[in-house]
Amino acid sequence: MAIESKFISYSDVFHKRTTPRENAFNYHVFYICFDINKINDLKSKLFSINRFNIFSFYEKDHGLKDGSSIKDWAQNLFKSHNIHNIDKIFLHTHPRIFGYVFNPVSFWIALDKNENIRAIIAQVNNTFNESHCYLIYNHDGSQILPDQWFEADKEFHVSPFYQTEGSYKFRFIFNQKNIAVWIDYFINEKTLLTSVVSKKRVSLNDINLAQALIAIPFMTLKVIILIHWQALKIFIKKIKYIPKPLQRNIKITQNKT
């Protein structure tokens, strides 16, 4: 059975900071996930594209963030890195709710005709309106397997309590039944941060959108509030505050071979 072209993904996001002082949290959110070739299929009474509605998706929130085609951006990025055999690209992200969204990270999943993962873009955003992409793929052109880990240097300032150094390790599962993402942050082989996102999903339609809104009201506002609440808790624990450096010129980081 093929992966649905659009669906709602309910997620438990677990985040654990291990050093210099432990801090952990777990919260429940939902995402939308859709085939970017079929973006117009998202339109409904409750969901609009590039205009206000209870739920909406704006292309200016993603890719180049200038309102240009997200499809062209993603396809060109993969092609420029000689990633081929791509049949469809799914975007996994938060929608706007009542016009607002903040996406800590969105995932662009490139699949071949057999729905094997060929590459993934993790587009990371910080609260300073900056973004950076981590491009994950097997450099020999093979598919990404569910038990594979990929390492990439950290090149982007996200938290004011960590330097822009070290590396991330990524692992992904994306198929008809499961979606899961693991992201570990390392400095000198010591795990400093672990995030796990596990999901269940339902079809994306107005009934399920309404149920999601009732189950987790003002979800996108909840995301930004929780980010600042956790930052306050860390600050109270007297962890050193690190001012934001100038963003590095590099906008895309590939995983190591």
C-alpha cells in the first residue's frame, strides 16, 4: 500500500539535555505531511494555500522563504548534489494555525518509485528568523535504511545555551506505517542532547483537522511558548548564556561520508 499523499501526523516529541545540567521534556503536537507535487490537494474549507484560514500553508515559510516554488527549490537542491531516482518529495512540517507558525525543524523526504528514502533535508529554524539545511543521503547513491545513522557537523546556532560546534547524528524511518526521527547532538563523542519524534497518523481532511484543533488547541503557539519556557528553566539552572553569533555563510551542510 502506497503512502498517502497527505496526512496529519500526531507526535510525541522527547528532548533531553544531559550536560552541563540535565533538562528533559516531552510534549504532544501534530504535523502535516504531504507530497509537494500535490500541494493544491491540501485546499479545503479549513485549509488554504498562501492565504489566511484556520489552517494554512505558506510557501514563504519554507525553502528559500521568499514565496517562490518550494517544489522547484527542493528538486534543484537534490539535483545540485547529484541525488537522483527521486519519484516524489514529502514535506513534514507544522501548518499555520490562525495565521501563526514556528517550525523548529521541517523534513523534506525524497522517495524513489518503491518509496525507499533516497535523501532528506532537515530545514532547521531558530527564533532569530534564520534557517539552515542539513542534507542527509548515502553518497554512493543507495537508499537510506531504517537502522542507518548519519553524522553532520553543527553549522547553525539554535540554542543560546550551546556553542555552534560539535556534530549531529540523524536516523529516520518513513514508510506506510511509521515515521520516526532521532537527532543526537555530540561534542567530543559525548552526547549532549537527544531528541526523538515518534508518530501516528490520520488522513488530512476537514474532520480530522477539526479534531486536531480540539485535541491540541493553538498548537503552533504552544510550540514557541514551550521553547521559551524551557529556555527559562535552563537559565534558572545557571547554564551559561551564549549570545547569538553571526550566521555562517554556509546554508547547506551535507552529512559526512
